[in-house]
Amino acid sequence: MNKIYGLTLDSAGRCQHYHTKVDIVALKCAKCQQYYACYQCHDKLVGHHFIPVKTDGPAPALCGVCRNTLTY
């Protein structure tokens, strides 16, 4: 199962920065290739700034509910 990283995550991958009912999509960082709840969580937890993957890549996002990868 794909893992979502972030600060104060709930079961659907919402973090302390984005936590409405629709904030369930994690984004993949091009540098570390990990999924984060948001860029702010990434930048606080990792030693480099968040760099989004290209939108035409195979799995730029991840659903926090079902943990399936998503395309744009």
C-alpha cells in the first residue's frame, strides 16, 4: 500500500494544513518520489523543497481514501 507522509494525518491523508472533506489527494515530489499530504508538510519534514512531478507522469497523485494512484 502506498504511504502518505505529513503532519497530523487522519486516515484519509488530510494534514494539519489542508483538512476539508475534499482534501484527500496526496502529491508526489519529483525529488524524493514520495507522496505528501501537502507541500508544507513536505518542506517541514524533508531537507529539500517540494518539487511537483510532471502532470503527464504515470502517478502524480494518490487518493488518501483508497490509496490508488491517480493521473491528472
